[in-house]
Amino acid sequence: MKLISWNVNGIRAVANKNAFTWVDQLQPDILCLQEIKAEAHQIPEELFNHPFTATYVNSATKKGYSGTMSFSTLMFEKTDTAWHIDHTHEGRILEHHFNDIVLFNVYFPNGQQNEERLAHKMKFYSDFLAYTEALRRQGKGIIICGDVNTAHREIDLKNPKANEDTSGFLPIERAWIDTLLGKGYIDTFRHVHGDTKDAYSWWSYRFGARERNVGWRIDYFFISEELKDNLKDAFILQHIQGSDHCPVGIELIV
């Protein structure tokens, strides 16, 4: 199966740019979108021709904000929104169950606004990991994809020293990813590609950052170690335009 994740930063804006044509070319089995900024009835029809058979939307209660959406060629056994983690109803999680696997499409909070928002982000991180660990104890394999809003290591952003006091690269945020990996989750891109440099998934719209590849790798696919032998490939699709993020993906035998 080919799974792709993309923070679209507004699904209607991306549709207006005709920026979904790559979906028909790559034909993912599952496509997970974050920051759709739309309610279900506002999502444009006929975004692509690829025949997904199921569509799931979790919109924020605040209009034009956040939200997640998943397309799939298979019907999931169960889908939930994990509101016990996303208690502010920002539409940040879609939880899909299939074949003893739970796939999470997540738009993790950004902590740059203020200290209160950073605390909210850290609580979200903690509650989310506690929940995925509970599912693992039930015998589930876990896939986590989406915008994590944190670069893990210095290699994961162009200017680490200049951003060491910026939310998205704070020690407490990076330590959560350390904890995640320490509990047996795998950063699929690093697992496949090692310490490949200049591999980013987000660029500021300012100062020609994308043209100069001054970016951050904040979009991930993590899998629990139970699925390690199923992983065939991991990739970043830096050439795909339409958002300040680019898609990331994996190929997995399931």
C-alpha cells in the first residue's frame, strides 16, 4: 500500500491552484490531509479522478481553521476522531482501524502563539502517545502521519542555531520525539534514508525560502516497531507545489 500525507494549508486554495493532479499520477491507496480549513460541505468536488471509495472529514468547530481529511481505497473497520485528545474540537485527528492496524492522520498543534498554546501542544503530545501505547497493548500496529509541527534533529531544519528558542525546535518538543522513538516507533524517512541532508517538508512563504530550500522537516510517518518489516519505502515529494508543505509518504505491506 502507498500512503501519502499532506498539510494542504487550505483545501479550497489548493483546489483553486489545480494542485491535486499528482494524485492521479501516484495513485495512493490512502491520502491523509491536514489543515483543510473547511467543513465537509465546503470541500470542492472532483479534486482528482483517482477512485477512492471512502472519504472521512473531521472539521474544526472554528470556521476556516485546522481540520483533517482522509481518502481511502478500502473501507476502514472503524473511524474515530479521538476527541478525548483533541478536546478543543479543532478537528486534529482521524483514527482509522484496519487489519489490526490503527492509522492516525494528525495535525498536531503549533506552539508559537504563546506559552499557553505551547502547553496545549505538549499536553496533546502526551495524551496522544498515551493513547497509542494503550492501543499497542491491545495488539495493534500503529501508523502516525501528519504535521507534527516539530523538527526532531538539527539535520531536520536549515538553520538550527537560529531557531533553538523557537517553538517547533524547542528542547521539550524535540524530547517528545525522542520519547516516541524510545518507545519503539520508527521515523520512516530516517529509517530508509539515514542522515540525508536538505530533506524538508515545510518552507516559509517569505524570503524565497522554498526556492533556496531553507526549510524544516516537520511532516512525518512514524510506525510502531511491530510494522518495521512491512516498510518498503519512505519519501518526501518536494517537487509538489500548492501549499507551504509538500507531501510525504511510505509504502507498506499490509
